[in-house]
Amino acid sequence: MVKFHTTVACGAFILLFSLNLAADNSLSIEIRNLAGIFQTEDSGAGITGASEADLSFRSEANRDVKGQVSIKADVGEAATDFDLHRAFVRARLPWFRLTMGKTRLSWGEGFMFNAGDVLFDSQSTTVDLTGDELRTAGTWLASVYYSMGRFSFAEAVLLTPGETPEDYPSGGGRLVLRPGGIKVEGGYLYAGEAGEHRPYVSLQGGGWLNWHLSAASVIEPVAGADEQLDENLRLSFGLFQLFRVGYSSSLNLRIEGLLRPRGSWKDGKDPREYGLYLYPEISLSPDDRRNIFYRAIVSPVDISALHVIGGSWNIYQGFTLLGYAGIASGEKGDLFSLHNSREADSLPAWFVSAGCSFIF
């Protein structure tokens, strides 16, 4: 299977390289290598090394039509996984903008927690806190975007069905207005595979302090819709601001939260259904080449957290040194604890890693 995927990836690379010979097209490759130590499932220490590669081709030959194909490869000690990360075309027609292919749409507001993201459900705590973006998953879709002014628009989307022919497709729409300088967004999605109705509303404002607030719920096709709206209510909120420090330094402060009013508020219950989670972030950039950050996911219900610090230094054009360290704080059985083995798609209970990235 790995050999087959490797052949496909090499073929795609040759094709994209050939296409890149045309004018106004761009081909970029990013390689990210990391090595370090981490806590294993038996609470021991392990040494690991891994590489990530992102090959991306963008077409910019026509100002009204944009296209992108992106292939990601994760090379580990045991296997190599390839993923067609993006493959879409976006065309600006006289009446509307059309997008088709595998991509990601940003509904609602929020960097870590976003209740308004009814398309991709940005509520889980199993994310990689070392990434530039915390949530990047895409899906196959078609959307129509209709502009109603400088800051107002309507958008309709259709998502492909699930893995079986019996699954229904998902679809919905949203409306975005900006009365009084406040972004007001409301929308709805019918999730065909789950058979759920997902309404949401989102507000976002700025000024001296940037803020956002989103609310969403889930209604299944059974009796008691009003009770379900209350039972499945999700709220996300956040504050963000960028400050200039000195001549060339900048300081970013962010705090976000996810609130489930009917969730669990007692320690010892299912930690994935707790009523409150928080996400603080501090990022300092002394100049345009260096960056240091602190991020954490905090579970106030059981008083546990996962803390991550990291840094990057762009020494040469395209070449950047990287370093990260993380540790969980909490008792056994808490959401974050040194005594718990973390899920496979998230960070271990403690780790230290260093490496580099190169874009060419």
C-alpha cells in the first residue's frame, strides 16, 4: 500500500512540476523535520523522528479563476501516509463565486473553539498545539457565494455523502451582515450522514479589543425539538488583540472558551463532555524572523491542562529552526494527566522536540 501511494505521489509531483512551467503558476514544497523524546503509552520515554512534506501547486493565470492542489505526506518510523489535502477550483462569475473540490470553509468565529463551525465541528481538544493552524481538515464540497455589498454576503454549500450510498448529502447556507460595524452571521446545516439539523449564530466585533461569540445546537429528527435545542446548546467565545512593543516587536494575546451549559460539571465524568474548556495563547515576535509562543488547553472542571511552549527562528530565506516542549498537568483520570495515555491524533502527556523546516 505504501509503495502504491508513493507511486501516485511521485506521479502527481511530476505532473505539477510540468504544469508549473506555465506562466503565473506557482509550485512550493515545504519539508518539516522533527526529532525528540516523548512519553509512551506505558508512561516510559521514547525517542522519535518524523518528517512532513507539503507539495502545493497554485494556478494564478486568470484573475477570475484560482485553483490549488496540495498533497501532504507524513513519514514516520513505521509507515508513510499520503493525503490529498486540497484540490479545488474557485471561479468568480458575473453573478456569484463558485467553489468546487476538496477545501475548507470558515463558518463562525474562533481559532481553537468555534461553536459556529457546524461543517467541521471545531470543539474537540485533540489538536496539535505546535501547528500554525490548529484545525485544517477539509472535505469535498460545492459552494455558491453571493455578494450583497462590501461586508455582506450569502453562501450555500453542498457536501458529498458519507462512505456508503445510503448516506444522504449534507447541505445548508449562511447569511453574513455587518450592521453598526458588528459582523452578524447566521446559518444552518443539515448533516445528512447523522440526520441532524444544526443551526448557529455568530457575532464578531473589533476596535481596541477584538471579540467574538458563537452559539449552535443540534436537533435530531425526533420529538422534543425544544428540549434538544437546550440540551445540545454550545457556546464559544473569545478575545484577541495585537500590541506593538517597541520598534519592531509585537505581542499577541488570545483567550477562547467553549461552554456547554448542559454538560458535565463534576470531576470524574466523561472528560470529553465537560461543561467548560479554555484556550489561552501568548505569542511574542521580537522581529519578523523570530517567534515564541505559549498555548494551553485548560479543563477547569477537573483542574487539568496541557501546556505547550514553542519557538521558531527564520535564519535564512525559507529555512527555519523549530523547537517545542509540552507537558500535561492534572491527576490520574483527569482530561490532561501524566498518568493518561493521550489519543493517537493528539500530543503525548509530555514531549520535547526540535527540528527545522524548509520551503522551496
